Amino acid sequence: MNLNIPNTLTLFRMAIIPVFIVAYYWPHPSANVIATSIFFIAGISDWFDGYLARKLNQQSALGAFMDPLADKLMVITALVLLVGTHPQNNWLLFSALIIISREIIVSSLREWMAVQGKDGEVVVSFAGKAKTFAQLWALGFLIYEQDLFGLPVFTIGIVLIVWAAALTLYSMMTYLISAWSTIKNAG
């Protein structure tokens, strides 16, 4: 295993998921601040490990596999925790279902396209980056939850997660369209 700096940061993101879960459920007045901070540290380390991998020329097959896996694990963990805490919020529930379903569909599509020898046709797009950005901000607001400076943080988070779900659907469609000729010709 090549434990360069970017891969170490990716492993760090995976390792802090249990810490994030404990912080999320911790019965302490500042638990939301701690959980939100952990979530944003994970998001920042995601950007930073990609930057370092390119800057230090330390891109690897292991990193290409682990980086999106770490992202998906953190996002799905946050969504499941939030839906479990707010089961009555249908906007959150449907957005979570869309986001999680998209991750499964696109991951499966990428794997299938790689088997077909056409993995270059389903590369990360601007739409994929935009949905990730929207998801991270939405989830940060939802995890923080409490009003701040008179702003309804949770309500803003719900609006952002619905927007993120819409971007998620759009992003999924761009991947499916780029793979359509291969899908259509598969027997």
C-alpha cells in the first residue's frame, strides 16, 4: 500500500467517520458544533488530498479508488444520521434517497464501463463537482441545525439539500448520457 500524503489524508477521512458519529449523538450542548467541524474537516481534507496528489505527482490507483469511497461513506453516514434524527422531514428523506441512489447507480455504472474498457467515458464532470459542493454545504447546515444569528440554519439546510438532490439527478443524467451508446449496444 502506497501511504503517501494524499492517501494518508483519505484514510484519515475514513477513520474520522466513527468520531463524527459519536460527536453527532453526544449529549452535549456543543455536539452540533463539533460534529459540523468534523464534517467540514473531512470536506477540506478531500479537497486538500486531491490538490496534493496532483501537485506532488502522487496520484495512485489506490487513491483513485479510496478517495471517492471516503467521500461517499461520509456523505451517506451524514444522510442516514440526519434522516434517523428527523424521520418526519420528507424533503430530507427524499433528498437522501436520491443522493444515495445516485451514488450507487453512478458507482455501478463506472465499474461496468471499466469492465467494458470505456471508463474514460464516465469521468468526473463539472456537474459532479457542483453536486458535491452543494451536498457538503447542505449537510453542514443540517448537522449544525440550530439557528445562528437569527438565520433558520436547518431550514436553509433543507433548501440546500433539495437543491443538491436536483444537482445530483442532473449529474447522474450527464453520466448516463455519456455512457448511453455503450449501454444501448450492450447485449
